[in-house]
Amino acid sequence: MSWSKAITIASHVGPTSYKITVTPKGDTEVFSWVKFHGKKRWIYYKFRKSANFTTGNFAAPIEISFNGIPFGSVVTGNIC
């Protein structure tokens, strides 16, 4: 099981709330992880379809990576 290269999808300054949704294009089940700076440390959060989170009071990037089971897949994502 290998993960895609991490992609920077946003940057923030100060606490900011986000919702990320991921939709696979095909029948492959896709897992995702998002990396962001929380209140005291980096957080790695694994999810399937969507994730809601609030960043800490820092200036930092937000990264995401994907893994298709059993094979890779094209995905459509949205962050707001």
C-alpha cells in the first residue's frame, strides 16, 4: 500500500476552519490523510470521504495525500 506524494492544498495564518471532501472517480475506495498544524504540533488525520478541522495559531501549509484500495484512482477534491 503506497500513498501519493503530499500536495500542498492551502496555507493559513492563525486559527482557520476547513472542510475537505474527496470523491473517487471510479470504483476504487480512496483513503486520504491531511497534515496541518494544530494547537501544539503537526496533526496527521486519516479519512475516507470528508474531514473537518481547525488549525492552530500558526502560519503553516496544509498538505494532503491519497491511497486507492486496491489500486490508485483519480479523485476530485474540494476544500473550503
